[in-house]
Amino acid sequence: MNLFISDAWAQAGAGGPAAGGGLGFFVPLILLFVFFYFIAIRPQQKRAKEHRQMIESLAKGDEVVTNGGTMGRITKVADSYFAVEVAKGVEIKVQRHAIQAMLPKGGDKEK
């Protein structure tokens, strides 16, 4: 009727065909989730598992680097922390989760 606004038409009733397809709407969302799982979630879980295994395997005498960049040798192992010797006669206590990496033997010696 109006020149600038088109007339609205009703969609088919309950007995008619589906307007957008129920499953067709979810396929792109599912594909997006699968993409993010393999690109972001799975690698992060793998790194977390490797870090957890490394923390559990640490023992007295291992050389480590903390998240803050402090390097030293583990002198004492407790339930929730490590005592790390950073210089001769100087020990600091470091929480278990604050250990970033384990160095190879002799890794904290400057050449």
C-alpha cells in the first residue's frame, strides 16, 4: 500500500516448512567451537599437564627458574613450596606453582 514501506507477510503456520532449519543454525557454532578447541583449548591443557608433571618430578638438587626469573638449586622440598638456593648460603622459599622451568644440570653457572 505504501510506496516507501513494503507490506509485511505472515510466515507459514505450524504445519508449514521450517523457516531457517533448526540444525542449520547450529552447524556454524559447532564448527567454531571445534576450531577454537584445537587452536586454543587443547594446546593450553597440554602445556598445563606438562607443567604439572614437571612440578611433581622436581627433587632436591634440581636447578630451576621461577616465574620471576630467579635461578637456583632446590635444597628442600615441602608440600606447598620449595626452598631454592639462589647464592651460596642464601635460600628463598618459592611456591610450587611459581616454578617455571627446570634447567639442565649446570644450567645456572655462568661461563
